[in-house]
Amino acid sequence: MKTPERGGTGRGERALRAAFARAFGGRAPAGIARAPGRINLIGEHTDYNGLPVLPFALPRAIRIAFAPRGDAAIVLRHGREGHPPREFTASPAIEPDPPGSWANYVKAAVEHFARLLLETPGASVRGFDAAVDGDIPQAGGLSSSSALVVAAALTFREVNALSMAPLEFAARCAAAERYVGTQGGGMDQAASILGAPGCALRIDFFPLAAAPVPFPEGYAVLACHSLVRAAKTEAARAEFNRRVGECRAAAALLGRAFDRPELPRLGDFAREFGTEACLRALGEAVPPDSKILARARHVFEEAERVVAATRALAAGDMPALGRLMSEAHASARDLYEISAPALEELVRIFLEGGALGARLTGAGFGGFAIALGEEDALTRLMAVIDERFYRPRAPAGPIEELRFIARPAEGARVVPA
């Protein structure tokens, strides 16, 4: 069976070339930078703690049609409503727009890579004209914002003839995105850049490393939007960063307990002392109902689920992978407290409809939930979701933007225009 997500890239790129020509006086773009979003199968909020994740790159992507300029100006036009034109000058210190501006994700990439470029004596920065569009649902937890950072970084790299290995490029894109105020660990950028068709990625951190894990034919993931926006607004960013802070506090407590204050992340303690010893030490340092203890328990146990899920996927044991995904969802809901009622309803319908496993995906607080299963079964399940979840809510816009079936796709690249 051919999943609905395969194909269509050529049409999107043709439309983007035409949009570029309209925006820039009939001029043709020099190339198109394409950066996919990602689905995280399992491993939520482990990356910034230095522990592994298991995502894959989506067929859906952010695309930038671009052409170099003779100066350092960055001139941006976006194809979606609510994304006004933006212009700024490329430099190592760029003033951000107000929080929530789409241009901040482009500024994040340009500032970081301009700073890197200007470390070379005599180097100068070249700007570009750009038309931006894409088909990753926004505010859904599928990493549309990180894909924009990656696409902008690819564009800047191409225009300025920067060269670097994929792992370094992924690490630098993760560092660049901190410009917008979130303290992520790098999963989104690595999945977008390193994605491989037909494979999930086991990604480890500090240092960044990635290994493909084949995703069996005949299986796929159904992704459905909860209709609760998971936007990186001030409130959502604060909730995300609060959990980062709680994990840092847990690491500091473990540093005192084990007399290892130089270890900065929970992953350092997990590797050196093991999950049980770490949880015992934290249990002696904080009350049983402590948020810090709950957050750490999720992170430690989630990392163990990622290891088990990698083995299950490599062996083609999809029922085992599904069970681990469902366990991960319960932990994200009960220990990390990042679910929402609509996500819970989607997960319940998925499991009642025969999915092998289901969970929220992304940072949480809304966005998408995913179900694992055979492709034919997921097509039938999608019809159930339409009837039980979407039709009663009568969402605006095309329903195809709210739910789709996907398998792992290729990573970011620049194609000739």
C-alpha cells in the first residue's frame, strides 16, 4: 500500500518557485532548501538530559527558495497567512523580533552561522532573498520551527559556501535555535538533517551520534492533531523550560549525593550509577511527591524504554515497540505532566481501534498524538478518528492537514531550482 504522504514534493517546489518569482520581480531562485519535520517514536524530554531518542524524518518539510544577494540583507517572504514579510541584516548579533515571530527562527540560523563564518579572517557575509513555505502543521509538535531553522541554515550555508560534516551541522543548528529562548537538546535538528528513508534514528547526545534503525515495510505511523496548539508562545516556552530546570535541579541533587558536582545532566548519572541508584538517591533528598523526583523518574525510565524500543524495532517486533510507546505516553502524562485531555482522547481511540501502541509526540501540552500499526489498519483507523474525533469538533481548514499516515523519509538537502 502506498501511504498518503508519499509524493507531492515536486508540486510544492514548483509552487514555491513561482512564489519566489512573484515576490522578487520575476527573478528565478538559485536553489531550494528542504528541511523535514520529525515524528518522535519514543524518548520524550530525554535529549536535553543527555539521553537517547528514537525519531524519524517526515515526508513533510519546510522549503526555502532562495537566491544570493550582493549585500548582507536577508529578505523574507512567507506563503502562509499570518507570516508578514521580514527584512534584516545578517551579522553575528541580530536583534530578535517580538516572541512568536516566525522570522526569529531564520534569525537564529543566520546569526549563529554568520558568527561562525566571520571567525575566518577576511570573510564577509552574503545575504539572500527567500520565499518560504511548507506542509508541516504548525504548533503541532512535529518540529516545524526547528525545520525552519535547519532550512534557513542550509540556505545560509549554500549562499556563503560553508562546508561542514552533517553531525556538526546538526549540533550547530541545535545551538542556533536557543536564540528563540527554548532549551532543547538537539533531537529535532538532528532528525531533520540526518533522516534516512525507511529508517528511524537512534540519536545520542553530548556528543551527538546517530544510527539508522530500519523501519519494517508494511508498518507506519498515523499522526493526528489534537486541535490544541502546541505553539512556542511565552507560556508554553515557560512550561518547557520549567521542566528543563527541574531536571537540572535533579542533576544538582545527584551531584551532591554522589559527590560528583561536575556532572551536569541526568544522563551522566544514569550511565555512571544506573537508574535505580539514582532514584534511590533522589528519593532520600526530596519528598516522595516532589516534582523533581517525578521528572527524573520519567527521564531515567524513558531512556530505558528507548533502548528497549531500538532493540524491538531492529528485530521487527512491532507489538513490543507499540507497548513501549504506550508506556511512554503514560509516563509523559503522569510523571512529566505534559499531556492534555484531547491528546488523551486521541490515544484512547487509537488503542480501542487496534493500534499496536499510541502516545503524544513532541514537547506536549497539545499538538499531535501518534499510533503505530500496519498501514492498512491505520487507514481504517483514520476513518474512525474522523468520525469520533474530528467531525464532532468541526475543525476549520482541510482535514488532510490534521491527520496523515507516514513512514520515515529522507533528511534535509538543497536541490537546484
